[in-house]
Amino acid sequence: MKLSAFALDFDGTLTFDGRLPSPVAEAIADARRHGIVMVLATGRRLDDLHACAGELTIFDAIVGENGAVLEFPARGRRAVLARPPAPVFLEQLTQRGVPFVVGSSIVETDGGAAPVVLEVLHRLQLPLVLAFNRGRLMILPPAIAKSTGLREALRSIRVSLHNTIAIGDAENDHDMLDACEVGVAVGWGSAALKAVADEVVEGRGPDAVARYIQRASRQTRLSAAQMGRRSMLLGHRTNRAELRLALRGRTILIGGEPGSGKSALAGLLCEQLILQGYCVCVLDAEGDFVSLRTLPGVVVLGGEDALPTARELTRTLEYPDVSVVIDLSKTPHRDKVTYVRGVLPLLNTLRRRTGLPHKILLDEAHYFLWAGSVNHLIDPELAGYIIVTYRLSTISPDARLPQDTVAILRRESDAHEVQALAAMCCPASGQALPKSLVARLGPEEAVLLPGADEAHGEVVRFTVAPRLTEHVRHRSKYLDMPIADAQAFVFGEGPRARPHARTMKEFMSLLGSQPPAVLQGHLRRHDFSRWIEHVFRDGPLAARVRGIEDWSERDDMARDAAEAISQAIRARYEPPVEPFARTRSTA
């Protein structure tokens, strides 16, 4: 994921005396020139902050009073996010001789006064919260912390916490580091904070933070080594232990034969990403992901409506808390390919500029990455794709997948596809995939390939976790699924041009118009069942058609056999006709 913002603590992180050292100010200015948003997050009152540090216009936003107050220096705007302290509380502190200072919402005093403050709060039954910051004590309204103020500041600027690095030094920075995608502690700060941080800035003071900011600002993508706290549940291993996958902005490749549950697994990953606040854009080739609309912040575009234009999609993806499903199921195949091959470069440009969307799901990827120049469609440096396909072997080599791509395989009986997946995602593991295991996977099972760190060099078999949203499998999509010319069914024999079927629907149409002698030749050679099994890889349907071929021994049975094959295909793929609902008479 792209780095879009820094959230920086003030005292003890950027400064020891209340004034920003020149190297720190220069690093912040340089980061902003690279388009990175800089937010200062401090426990100080803003008036006190400006009195010692001056005008802090080098920051895009300031989170003051430990999250209770926001300031946007360039706009000259302040916002208070919480109530002021109750006068009766301040009166009681004064009567008990507790020295304190008051801000818009915060009350600050010496940490040693905590027992007295607690006693006053208990007696007055006030819902205030105590937060320590080194030797100081902050009394705050409930649900106020640096993370809450930072979230509001970034939302105003339309930047996601998942594109943000936070740096802090003390107790009141824990929640901020935890909320951001990468949490960094300074080496001279709190031992407890360093213990939970993703990374520690080694050094002796603010100059080390300046060097860290300069180094990180020049990276296109957040370092994968930093990000390990957030994960997704894939399911459970054979010993019932959880199998989780660290996010890290990695690309995930999901393969398997038709009907094996690839889209269901991809939907499971999308659910968890969305609920963790990531922005996801789903290019839904066949309408398998529209049920995600029941999750918060998800909009479905396309379907019965016109597909979103580049302008509409750009405006929608300006908001970090919005995810988009583009339903292409009602779009003709040729238009579908043209649209997706135009949208992918647009999404790459948006991600380079804004960091959004965090993840792009490309369903039925073999439709779009199969030939020609496709290297501009996938951005291997930013990564962050979920690619779903049943024909990995047909994807163009120009579609460069990132080196840290994770591969998950559902049931797969085609050894060539298994080999292609292994070669692409785990060539260095030196472990051959057990093809018999993959072919025998149950409907709720999958395997994680050795290339992923979580696999520890092994093939990990697991039971897929249940979905939160309903997965509706659209078998009817296979009727219009196009195939390459080389895989088309050619009726008849000989050098003369014969009709070709490139979809199952075309096949059924041509099947009913062929002479009995032509049909009988194909039936006798089992051409129909072999084509369905090898090209569409539908074993159950191929077995049904093979049974029809076996009983059609005479030419006068050929047309009956052709009709029986068409009926078997329709029964397999066409949705059942709903009975007419009984309506009430209005008379």
C-alpha cells in the first residue's frame, strides 16, 4: 500500500524543548513536496503549542489535547470534538489544592494527583477518563484519544489510516500507533510502546526521526516487513488451528477448476478487508460479489444500470471508507473486456496518487489478461490485487505479478493448471505440489501454497472459514463464457470450413441444426463429452453427456441425443424458473 500520511507525536518525538529542530522541519517539508500529508498529534493545548512552537503551517492538520481538538493551519479552522470540562469538577480540584490547566476539553495536572482526581470523579459520578503521558496526567471526555482525533482529521483530508505511518514515544501514543497501518516507536521512548510497535527508530533524538521520515517518503509502497498486525482468517488447518494471512499489501492469487469455490473464498477475503476499514474495488465479471452490498460502506455500480464512467468511479473512490463492486454481469463479453482493460490503468493511477483503493479484486482474470500487451494493467510495485481465475495457464506472461504473491488453490484436476500456479508463485520452495491431493479437495477445502510465509515451506490444507454475506453462485454465467478460437468446438470433419462454437450457448444452438450423420460421428467418438471436460472442465456434466453418447448407437437416435445433451446443459446452468406467485384479486 502507498504511504499517504504521517501522524507525528510532538514532545519527546519531534522535539525535546518545544521547538522543532531544523532537520525535522526540513524532513516534514520534503515529505509534503512528495505529496504526503503531515499531521501533528499532541497532548498539548493548541494555545500552549503555538506559544512555544510558533505557527505550524508545515503541518496539514494538528490534533491537539490528545484528540479533542483539531486545527487545519492552512484553512485557519479549528474544531472541538468533545465537551468542555464540567465547572463542578474544576471547583472540586481547586478546593482540594490540585493545580491544573484547562483546555477546550482537556484538564491537565501532575501524575501524582491521580488518586485525588479519581476520588473526585467517583464522588461526582463523572464519565471522564485518565490518561498518563510521562509524568503528566490528562483528564479527558470518554472515547477521546489521539486515534479518534487523527481519524477525523484524515477523513477531512480524505486520507486513510491504512496509508498512514504513526510515530510516537509515550503512553498516550499506543492507540495512535495501533490505529495506523504502521506504528513506529522511537528508541529513546517508552519500553512498553516499543514492545508493541511495528518498527523502532533507533537513535538518540529527533534527528533520527527526520532521517526516518526522509527515507520512508521516498518509498512507493509501505514496507511489507513493517506490516504484520493485521490479518485475515482463511480457515482452519487439519489440526483445527486457525490459518491466518497477513495483509501486508500483498497480491493474492486464487485458482481452481470451475465450481470449486474460488469466488466464495475471494468474497470471504473481501468481507474481512471491508470490515477492517480497507477500501476495496471489485471488478465483478459475473455478478458473484453483489451480496457485499450488505456490508457498511459498499456500493454496487453497473448491473442493470450503466457501468460507471472514469469520472464517476474516481469521485466514488475519493472516500477511504467506501468500497465499490462493479457488476459486469449484464455487459456483453466484448464490452466487458474493453471496459476492464480501460479501468485497470485508471485504478493504478488513482492508487499511485491517493493510495485508494487498497485492494483490487479481478474476477475471471483470464478474460482480461490473456493476450497482448497487459503489463500496464497490473502494477507489480504497489501490488495489493486479488486475482481469481480457473485458467491461470492462459494469462499472459506480461501480466507481471509481484514477487510476494500468495497463491491459494481450490480443487483442481488439471495437472497443467496446478503446475502453472506452482511455477508462478512458489518456484523457489523446491517442493512439488501433490496433484492427487489438490484433485481430491472437498467443496469446503483449499490449500495454501509454499510461497507464502504463513505456509512455512509446506502445502497447507485447510477448511475455508464461513462467509458473513451470502454467496450466490451464478451457474448461468457458464453459458456465455467465451473461449479461445483454438478451443472452440468444430462441427464435422474435413478441410471445409465448419461452424465453430465458442460458448456453451452457441454450442447448443448449432447442435440442433447439424445433420444426423455429423452428430453421430461426434457421438461415436465422444467428442462432446471430451470437449466439455477438457475445455469447460465440468466433470459432472461431461459424465452425463458421456452417458448420452453411449446409448445413441444409430443415426436415427442422433437428434434425440442432441436434444438430450442440450437439456442436460440447460439443467446444469440455467436458473430454475420460479412459479408464478398467486396474486390476490383486487375486485
